[in-house]
Amino acid sequence: MDFKLVSEYTPAGGQPAAIEQIVSAFGADAGGVTLMGVTGSGKTFTMANVITRLNKPTLVISHNKTLAAQLYGEFKNFFPENAVEYFVSYYDYYQPEAYIPTTDTYIEKDLSINDEIERLRLKTVATLLSGRRDVIIVASVSCIYGCGNPDDFHATAIEIRVGEEIEMRTLMLSLVNALYTRTELELQPGTFRVTGDTIDIMAAFGEFGNQCFRVMFFDNEIEAIYSIDPQTGQKLNRLDSITLYPTNLFVTTQERINNAIEQIYLDLGKQITHFEEENRPVEAQRIKQRVEYDLEMIKELGYCSGIENYSRYFDGREEGSRPFCLIDFFPRDMLTIIDESHVTVPQIRGMYGGDRARKENLVEYGFRLPAAKDNRPLKFDEFEELSKRVLYVSATPTRYEFVKSEGIIVEQIIRPTGLIDPALDTRKTKGQIDNILEEVTETVKRGEKVLIATLTKRMAEELSRYLDRVGVSNRYIHSDIETLERVQILDDLRDDKIDVLVGVNLLREGLDLPNVSLVIILDSDKEGFLRNVRSITQIAGRAARHPRGRVILYGDRLTDSVKQAIKESNRRRDIQIAYNFEHGITPRQVQKSSRRQNALLGEDDREGNNNLYLLDRVASDSIAIAADTTSDYLLSPEELTEAINRAKTDMAEAAKSLDFQLAAKHRDRMHELEKMLKERQTEILNPFSK
């Protein structure tokens, strides 16, 4: 089936030319193309049109879960008849296993898995293995981590057909090998129940939520297959056949398990000998106990905690070889789109190094076999080798994208709304505070908002206090402000509760503030990360969604970065103004706000995939959580415990709805309350400790 783009809009502004250039470049076998699109130019719609024209299975990589969820929702709306899937890390909370030699501290792995996301991951893999080519997978950087052998996953899938001759016991054994669990209680995803000559099976995932099936036998023949209601057992539809996929990506055959266990024992002996030869009995005993315990668990249950550290044995890979990952499930002619590539590419590049450093200590001190180092994310060169056709998408691409694109840089400067880039105005620092106050006052009078970017946290706080004294409603925001409070501050700006936002680094991708018409950048004469061309362009882009958008840079000299940013801004403005004049376009303000993007995603997707339904109650709770924490000190230990449990439940609920930003707020709240409870308990045990 081909991709079918459904939209009430047609490409406009700079989109038609960009689409043609990208499609032509890939048609001429280009390995990489960079789409350099200004903020608000509709890069996602361009991507959707490119996917339709190329008609290739597509992997879209985003640098965080929240933006990935937003992209997933947009592509779901663009391609309702095609397979659009979501693949991100399934951990709500993850503390990796680690050892710190300097303090002799072992940190045990601690995690919380989001069952809904795990099912979405399984559905992603099953869709890829189904043979469909009209597939779009929106993924986070977790797509470069190991996820099992595609051949084993496919080999463990169970196909059941009416009229097929098979013993009931054989089918049950196949289900167990696919990691389904037998139960006598209520069916849950990944379980089956046997009653007489009938097996009820709830699949690990389904097209529209969980799917439950009833397989009825007559002697050793499958007589009928029905889809049923898991609660009532009522038959819904009669089916000719079904395919059940494993409940876990790390699944393998019994033959591989037997071979793996044998090889693990051999490598364990080598590692014990290695430690004994170095006169390190503690490490030798430690690795012996740990691995033997893991092997006993694998023999009895088929898995153990940390089984991913033995993935090389189960995959049948050579030492040092790369793990299988999501990309291995794609056909070789796939298209890879890297969104916000200036952030995502460095993130992909850095994953291997951090993982390797942690594993080295675990192996060196006897906590893991050397094979654990082969359970890792892809090295950057391995990722490049797998990605043969890549579209880099960014408003501010780096030199890497330019080099990989071999000069094929597609600009998307014209916005469908007709909005032009904000003008960049440079001013001296003498009297800047009075000048800032004058500009802010005039802007606020028009009902518009202001962002002020400082270079230091202290400057942000002092400027905020000054604005308070002169009666300007404002807040400051920087890295010391907790996630919980940061999100609420942005919401307050959108909701007209404050007029000015002062911050150190306001160039976060996805920051959508349509009412901001003025951006002020202080200390523009200081070269560095926060004042280079890319940063200045990103900060200035926050005013690009308003027809009166302006940017004022205060500094006593024009740095090379400022000169380059102004030159580029003027170039873009000239092109945009000429286009608007030629086509008689009047710029119009963008009305959408990212604050509601997740909620809209849930509403758009409620019928198609209720896994992404975002609870309005959860969103409204964000204000309640941000209450003054001083009142918490008046709570009793029992009340604090109840509040901790409530925060934990809210965190899980938000994560289940894929609102990871809100989940992080609840997590911060939970940790804060746990700290208070510990202090309270200490006071009760030792009232004279203070």
C-alpha cells in the first residue's frame, strides 16, 4: 500500500520548492539532504509530503519523548490509512546499574517500565515484520539501543489457522516460548487461559488497544477462532487466522538458549581464572555467585534480572560486534529523518561513550562478564553505516549536516503564514536598563509578551527583582528552577498571568510562544556557547511567530557571531518580504500553542489509539503540584506518605499518557516529599538532632 497524505492544506510558502528539491536529490541517490527551515515554516508538513513522494518505509528520530509524541500525533493525522508507530524508551524511571570504585559504592539497577509504551514498541516491530511498506516509525534515540534479533522475533511468532492440525499442548508450549504466561485469573496482555478444549489468549498488543482471542479445538484440529471481549468472554468476530507475536523484544529460540548457557559457563570460568591470576579473590567470588544465580534463573524461568547483559550469547553474535537495533527491522531502502538534527545528532554520537564507561567498571570489579559491554547502543559510525538515506531537519544545522549532505542544502525560508523573521536591532549597554524598561512597557501595553535572555543566573534573578520593583509582572527561569516550576512559568506567560520572562537559556526546541513579540538578548558582545550564531538565531526565533516580532541585542561591540546572525536574518527577511509583496500576502499571527499540543494529540487519537489519550485531569493538576512547599512541613509522616503515593500514581498516569514533561514534574515532587519524610522521621527518632 502506498502512503496517502490526508490534509485540508496544500504546500504553501517555501514548502513546494523544498519538497521538490528533496525528492529530486534522493531520486538522484543522494545519501543525505539537509532541510534548513526557519521556525514556523511547517517543516513537519514538508517531511510528510517527502515521505508520500518517496514512498519508502521511514524512521523519524527525535531527541526527546515529548517531541516524538507530538510528531507521532501529527503524522497520525497526516496518514490515517497508513501504519504510523511510536517507539521510545519504555522506562518511566531508570537508574542504570553502576559501580563507583572510589567510594566502593554499587548502585543496583532500578526501573519502572511503562506497559503501554512497551506494547507500542512491540506493535512497531510486528508492523515492520508484517511486510508492510507504508510504515512511519517515530522514535527517540532509544532506537539505536539493542532490541533482540529480528530473525528470532519472527521465528517465535505464532500463526494459527482454522482447520490446522496441532495438539493443544503444542500450541500452549509455543505460547510459553513466546513469553506468554498461563493464568487462571483475569486475562492481562501477554497471558492465556485454558478451559477444556478452549484457549483464550490476550495478545501483547492490538490494532486498537488489547486484542483477546478464543481458539477452539476439536480433538487435534483448530475448529474455530473468535475475537472476544476479555471482560465478558462474548464472541465478537469469527476469524480465519491470527498471528501472535512475542511479548518481549528480547526473545529467542530454545536452541539458542542452550548454546548461550554453555558459552556463558565457559566465559565465567575464564573470568574467574583471570581474577584469581591477578590475586583478586573478592572479584572472582562475586562474578561466580552472580552469574551462577543468573543462569539458574534462566534455566528455571527463561529470564533473569539484567538478562540484556547476556544478549550477545542469545543473539549468537561475535565478541565486539554491534547489537541488533530497531533499524535492523527495516528494509534496506528505508528513509531516515533526523528532526532537530543539531541536537539529535550529538545525542546519538554521545550514547556509546557514556554506556561504555559505566560497563567498564562493572566488568573490572566482577559485577558483570565482559560480554555485558556488547549490550550497548550503536557507535556513531555504525549508525551512519545503517542509515544510507538521511534527511536532516533543523532551523540551525551544524557543519556535520552540511558535510553529510555534500552541499545539498534545501532552504525553507517562506512561512505559509507570511510572517517574516524578526528584525535584529543592536544597542549599546549604556542606559540599557532604562531602555529595556521603556521597550517592555510599550510592548506590554499592546498585550504582547517579552523574553529577556541573560548570560548568568544571577543577572536573571537581579533583573527579575528590578522589574518586580517597578511593577512589571515577570518571572525568571534557569536550570536551578525545577522542571515542575519551569513548566508552570511558561504556562503563566501564555495565560497572561505574567508579561515578561527572564532566563539564561530560552532556546529550547519546541518552545512555542505566539504572543511573544519582543526578545531582548543581553551581553551580546560575549562570544561563547550561549551567544554563538546558532544560539542567537534560536533565541531570536522565539519572536518569529508574531507579526511585530523584534529582537534587541545589547552589547558594546559587534561580535562575529552577531554580525553573521544579522546578515543571515537580513537575507531571510529580504526574501520573505519580496515573496509577500509579489504574492500579495499579509502576514498573520500563529495561534497555536505547544501547551495544548499533547492534549490535542490525545483528542485526535482517542478512537485510533487510546494509549495516547492524555487525561485533562492530569494536565490540570500541574497547578496544584506547584503549591508552596512550606505547607508540606506541617504534614504528619502519614500524610507525607500518602502524598508520596499520590505523586507516584500521578507520575505513572502522566507517563502512561505519554506526557513526559508532566511526569517529570510529579517525579520531582515525589523526590521532594520523600526527602521531607526522611527528615521528619529523623526528627521523631532524635528530637535533639537540630
